[in-house]
Amino acid sequence: MTERRTSLDTLAIVTLVGCCALWGLNHAITKLTLDSVPPLLQAGARSVGAALLVALWAAAQGISLSLRNGTLRGGLLAGVTFAAEFACIYAGLQFTEASRMIVFIYLAPFVVALGMPLVVRSERPSGAQLAGLAVAFSGVAWAFAEGLTDSATPGQEQRWIGDALGLLAALLWGANTLVLRGSRLATATPVQALFYQLAISGPLLLAGSWAAGETWPALAQLSPLTWGLMGFQTVVVSFVSYLLWFWLLRRYPATQVTAFTLLTPLFGLLAGVGLLGEPLTLQLAVACATVVLGIALVSRAPLRLSPAGSTVPQRRT
């Protein structure tokens, strides 16, 4: 049995910051790749490629991906929510900036914090954590309001569509996390949990691309830059960082892990402005700051009183 921690230690914090930097950068990379590869095809291709890498990794490490451990139902649900989440993200980036999209999808911690007590009673958020979520939510709401008021601006008429898809993606990401913790997938290895999501989402997204009539470019027509961007998404993000993410979810409290990733909008904002030249409005900057501020409250580990009255961390196995 794997011993679960009740709070984030140094290893978890360093790993999370690294993942957040990669995920923040990835939204800018995805938007850059949209010039050559349409959204659903791009998302499906990276899932298929990463699934193959995970399968090879599992074989090399002797990790079983057998369906006989009762995880199939949870794996199918996780794969479907994963596919729907990234369909919303990739499609939404056609209508809104990467720096805005990444702020909206980090509404996911609210879904996790509110839904996790129904799955794992010991992970009920404290008053301070709920206050942090409220602070971060106010920033998300303000950023979304900016998209609505800009709908009359030439060239920004459809920005609210991308923003709304970002919010929907956040709900789906939160639901995906609850499935991972509330189903038999909680007993599976991080490798198998990730493989389910990639192997199921890949074909679904590619089928969605075909059904939507997306134009599939010939492989020979793709530039070295496009191959490099797709390689980054597939290998570094979908394979390496996601393995680390699922390992963190299994070892540490999901509410704290997910909430700490609210740092990602900061990295995403910097990547969008620095790489894509996207506008940095005061309203978006303040919204991003309030999201990050919420981490200070949400990532605090709740303590319970021991029978003697002293505070001790809750230990889970």
C-alpha cells in the first residue's frame, strides 16, 4: 500500500511548479500549432502518441495494464471526460487568447474541492481553503466579464465562446479528477490511469476531428517547427508531466495538489504575452493575481485534533 501524505512536501512543491510551468507554456504551444494542425486532430494525435509512449514505458518497467483489476468502468469514464476536456480547450483556443484560456480552466479546483468530500470524506476543505477558492473564483469571474464586454470590439466578437469553452473544460477536468479518486482507478497505478485516458481520448478526438470535417494535412507538409511543437506536447507534456501529475494525485491530498496548480495561469499568462504577443490587460492581470493569491489559502493543509487535543496531521494509506 502507498502511504499518502496529508500536506505537500518539498518534492511535491518542486514537481508541481515544474508541471505548472510546462502546462502554462503548453497553451501557447498549442495555439501556435493551430496554424498547421486543426484542434481536434492536434489533441487526438498527441493523445495517441503519448499512449504509445506510456505503453512502452509500462512494458519496460514491468507495469501491468491488465483490465482484470476492475478498473475498466472508471477508466472508460476518465477517458471520456479527458477527451471532452481537451476538445473544449483546443477548440476554444481558436476564439480566445491562450493567456485567457489558461485562467478559465483553472476553475477545476472549485469542482474538486466541492466534490471531493463526497468521494473522500477526510478531504473536506477548511474555511480558509473555501475562502481561497472564493478569492480565486472572483478573478475568474472578472476575466470572463471582460470577454463579454469586449464582444462588440472588432475581431473579438467570438472571444466569449472560447472563454465559455475554457470554463466547460474546467468542469470536465474537475470531474475527471473526482473519477480518478472515486472509482477503482484510485487503486490502479498512475501509469494505468494515464494510459486509460490517453488511449481512450485519442481515438475519440480523432473521430471527432473526422466528424467535424477538419482538414488533415499531409505529414510531408508539416514543417520541422510543427513537428517540434507536436513533439513537445506529446512527449514532455502528455507523457512525462502527466505521469508526474497522477503520481501526485495518488500520494498527496487531491484538493491541495489541484489547488496548487493555480500557479499555472501565471506561467500561461507570461507565455501568451511573451511568445504570442497577446495583450496584457489590467483586468486579466488582476484576475490572474487573484487566482494565484487563492493558492496561499487553499494549499494550506487542514489539521484535526487528536484525542489529547493537540494538532496532528491525518495519515492515510
